[in-house]
Amino acid sequence: MSLRCLIVDDEPLAHDVILRYMEDVPFLELAGQCYRATEALEVLSRQSVDLIFLDIRMPKLTGLDFLRTLQQQPLVIITSAYEEHALESFELEVCDYLLKPFRFDRFLKAVNRAFSQYHLKQQASHPIPVPAPPVAEQTQLYIRSDKKIIPLNPDDLYYLESLGNYVKVWEASRFLLTPRTLSSFESQLPAETFIRIHKSYILNKKFVSYLEGNTVTLKNGKQLPLGKNYKHQVKQLLGGRNN
């Protein structure tokens, strides 16, 4: 199985870099090259494309505006020299965001992630098994904190705490403050792992030690309030760890 790839970038040097990297990745196949997003619209109207390497700042039509015009979006890896568009890009469900100049190892990680997502889509739409991706990539969560875009592994998150229009994202020994609401995280975090226990808290079930009264105690000793409106559901989900 291979991914048919379209390069969309107004810089010839960017095309050269991606083409050189693609030569060393056996499951990537070149479908075409465009130097304007408007050209890419024409290509997509004529042929199927599985993956787009997409620049953002291009004449006439930006990469992100181009994505908004698509009714059926292929997999997309952003390739940009500007990091400030990363959060908006992930809201448009791109696979990854490569900040120019990027090395081959970072490129390989991005295309392996795209292959994994393509594999999952194929499994969902075809009953016949398809080959597993060459490298299994774990889903990451991207947040903006301290003017940086930071990738996080949801499995490492203990809990999230709402502070108005900000959220504290807690790991074992640190927290990151991000300008988002708690509700915006609920659709991104895996529902089988994360549960809402209070209007101001979402936690990772695997780090729960026990429940007692209106308090949830985590394995690191941290105690969180259990909201009255969430108590029954939380006790059901946590099963035998209830007190």
C-alpha cells in the first residue's frame, strides 16, 4: 500500500527537499506538484490524492483557506516556516505540522503518522484487512503554552483543571497553562480514559487511587473534588475503586 502525495508550495527549494526525502520512504508515491493552492484545486478535481504536503503562506489563496474549501479533505501535513499557524492548523485536523527547515527524521515521523491514519480509515471502510503501518505512532495532543506549540501524550496526563478561559494541563511533576476552555479538550481526549468529575476537572482514570465521599484521590496523593452532578456516573465508571 502506498500514499499518493501532492506537494503544494510556492518555493521550488521546498519541493526539492520533500522529493529527496520521499525517495527514502517506500510507501510514498508522487501524484503531482503545485506552486499555488489554486493549482491544487484543479489537480484534486482530476485525480485522487491521499496525502498533501501543504505550505501556508502562498499567493492568492493560503494553505489554510485552501483546506477550508475542500469538502473531502485528504490527509495533510503542513510544511511552514511560521509556527504561529500551528494551533489553527490542528483545528483543521491536519496530521502534523513540520516547521521549516525540518530534518529527515522529523519528516519520517510525520509521514508514518499519516500512514497510520490512512490505515485506520481503510480498516473502517473495507472489511478486508490491510497491512499495518511501518511505524505505529501514538496520538498526540497539541497545546499552546508560553508562546510555544507543545505536543503531549494523553497517557501521561494526570488531570486538567479549568481556570476560566485557561486550562492547567497537569502531568506527574509539572503543569502547562493554555488559553483554552475545559470543554474544548473533551472531544480530543479519549473517552475510554478521561472522565469529567467536576465542572472544573477532567482526569485520567488510570491515575485514580480511590474515591471517598466527595473526593477523588490520585496515585500521587493529589485530591480533587467530585461534583455532585458527576458523582453517580464517576462511581459507575470507576467500578471497584469506589468507597
